[in-house]
Amino acid sequence: MTTDVSSENTEQTEELQDDQQGYKILVVDDEPDLEPLVRQRMRREIRSGRYSFVFAHNGVEALKELEDDDDIDMVLSDINMPQMDGLTLLQEIPKAKPNVRSVIISAYGDMQNIRTAMNRGAFDFITKPVDFDDLRVTIDRTLRHIQELRDALSVRDRLVAIQNELDVAKNMQQSILPTVFPTGAGYSVYGTMRPARNIGGDFFDLMRLQFDRIGLVVADVSDKGVAAGLFMMSSRTLLKGAAVGKGHPGEVLTEVNSLLVEDNETGMFVTVLYSVFDPRSGRLTYASGGENPPVLVRADGSSEELPLTQGIVLGVAPEYEYMENSVDLAPGDSVIFVTDGVTEAMNEAQEPMGIQRVRDHFAQSPPKDPESTALAVIDVIKEFAGTAAQHDDITCLVLRRDD
Amino acid sequence: MLKVDAERDQVTVVAKTEGRIDSGSAQEFQAALEKVIQPEDKALIIDFENVSYISSAGMRVILLTAKTLQRQGGQLALCSLTEPIREVFKISGFDNIIAIHETRAEAAAAISK
């Protein structure tokens, strides 16, 4: 047998926990051609023992499978199926197996069903036609989340304390961050989130959109703990859903805000900067919901803060309409997105850092690739903070248009 | 340390707040405000003159307080914000939904209208 070295997806297959002997995934779809397709496209993961798959053709079969087989870790389910559909199945899974997480396969841009699915506890969704690279990333993310939740819960059984709740939330936070950064499509991008010890709800996300565009999210959920963690999860997923379904950043924030405002009695909110980059035209369009302005740094190191769009944080103002701005990036331009953990980083004298130090740094040494740019921002903060403790999450996401 | 002192006259309650309102003190801030607000109160002014910092956890308390007052037919106003804190309210867009005034007198005048 020849070794398969085609690199259809080498970078995404990052290692999960070493002590795992493989995860079992239940795939539920009434279309008969999905099973051979999954077996073919996931053959390497199956061969290595990383994933194994079992199949069911509707919700009823799936529930029976879950009852009979205690080893199933996650469910990947279609929505429209005979006997019992995917949305009904989602309601039944937690009753049968509370630790199993589900990912829904939906039609492209079908926000209504996606929203229902998320309300019923789906962890994530993918859209049809199934992109198997995306599916792998989604499966890995879901499994990592399950593992972290299990680890956290096993600790929690032993020590019931507030700290553990914070850990659960923190693990949720880590598990939703992208770990793979696209390159080679006319742009490159890199993001990092440095959690503060006890608080913070920062996250960032990247979404591949139609026509080779990419969606970029930087966000910060108010408050801490499990409730904030759950609010973060639903914010992230609603953003992803709206981003896939709608073209314009302003519309995306308007839609997500209206969904978050519903039944939000906790007063929780999320600040979001959402932008879409079109590598064909070089245009970056963005909308802000209470986030810091992005910083555009030109290839020569000169920089400017991009004007904000005056939007309010998401989750508090019903029927609010978000505006958007756009800017044309020249080849070699970088855009730095940060949360207030950067601008409000404190030094020993309790003074906030602001953004000027970051701009000064790049005026001296212009940005190169996004990774080194993001790490340079972190270094600027460290230098400023000295021995002062980090009191909030720090997130930095960098997009660069290729030279 | 966070400190909240309440003064009341016939129309308004003023909660003069001092210190940092961050995730460590937000609950304390919320409890202090809940103690200050009576069911019949129609207006609360929070004086920010001596507040040095407010985090998003603190903003959430402001929001919940505004909702509480709204439910009892009252309103919330803030006054005397330092420039950095004014900026936090501007960036977050909170200045669109919470009344902010330069001075306590201006806040009181706006409320009694």
C-alpha cells in the first residue's frame, strides 16, 4: 500500500489529548450517500484510530444508537429527516446522554433553524454542501470542548467551589478559539488571546465566507463565570450564523444584537468588532458594537486608528441598527484588532496603556507577518505593565494584505 | 476599596461612588445600589467624580440599575465622569442609552424636567 501524502489537510489535524484513544462520532442523515463520503474523506482519521463513526438515518435510530453505545462522544446531525428530525433529536440527546455534544448540518444561511438548534443546545453547525476541511476543524473543536468540559467536571466533582466554575467558563472560552490560520489567499491572519487569571470573556473568530472573503471577529463578554461563558458561546455561534447568512457587517451585528436582546434578563452584553475582508478588492468593511477602534498600520510603519461606527455593545438595545465603515488596504497593510485588555492594560502606577505605544512601536519597526505583529503587541504590553498583574483578557488579531 | 454614599432629597437620590468598579468590586457596587434604591424612588444619580476605573462588569451593574429604575417608572443619570471613563461610555455606546451629565446640578435639573 502506498502512503497517502496528499496534503488535503495536514495542518488542521492538530493533536488532541495524548491520552485519548480516539473519539466516536454518530452521524445522523437520511441521505444514503453521506456514509460512504464520510468514510472516504475521513479515511486517514479512521485508519489512525483518531475518529470512528457510526451511522443512523433519523432521530429515532440515533437515540437507540446512543442508548446502546456508551462510547459515543458527539453527534453530527442533519435537520430534515423522517420519523424524528434533527431539531427534535437535539432536545432528546441531553436527556439520554448529557455529556454528548451535537453539531448540526444545516442549509446555507438557514438562520431560523440554526438559531433553534443553538437554543436547543447544539455546540456548533456546519453548512451544506459539507466542506470536509471545515468539518474536521469543527469536529476537533467540539471534541476538544468535550474533553475540557470532562476534565473540568471531574475536578468539580471533587472540589465544588467558585474557582471551578470559572475554570469551566475558561475552558469553554479556550475551546472556541480558532487554532488554524488561513494563508495564501491574498492575505494572512493571526490571533492570540491571553486570559487574565480570574475574569474576562474575550474571544476571536475567523469565518470563511463566500467569494473567498474572510470574516473576522474580536469580542469581549461582560462578566465572568459559567453564565458569561454560555453567553459567549451563543454570541460566537450567532455571529457565525449571521456572518454566513448575511453579507454586511452592519447587518450581521444588527441581527445578532436582536437575537441576544431577547430574554436577556441578566444584563450581560458583548462588545464586538466584526469585519469582512475581500482579498480581491482589498477592501475591509467593519462594524463596531462597543469595541475599540482597529488600527491600520501601513507597510512603512505609519498608522491610524480607523473611525468607529458608533455602535452600542450587543445585547442591550432592542432594534438597534449598526452602521459600517470600509477602508481599502494596500498590499503590505496590516490591521490590528484589539480588545480593551490591550488599551486598558495597567502599569505599576495603575495607569492605562492606551494604543499610542503600540503605534510608536510599529513606527520604529514596521509590521511583517501577522504572527510577529500580534506577538509584538503582547511584548509592548508586557514592557509597559512591568510587574503589574494582568487584570483583563488580552486579545490581538492581525490581518495583513499580502504584498 | 469601593465606597458608595447615598444622599437623598425629595426628588432624587445621589449615590456618590468612590474607587475602582471592576470585576472584584462589581457585586459590592450592585449590592450597595440595591440598598440605596427604594421602590418609590423615581430618580437616581450616580456621581462618578471619584471613580477611577470601571470595567465591563461595572457597566453591567449600571445597566441592571437602569432597568430596575425603568421598571419602577424612574430614571438613572450619571454625572461628573472623568475623561477616561467618559471615553469608556462613548466607545461602548452606553452614552446612547444612559443619561450622562457634566455636573450633579445639571443631572438634577434634567431629571426634574
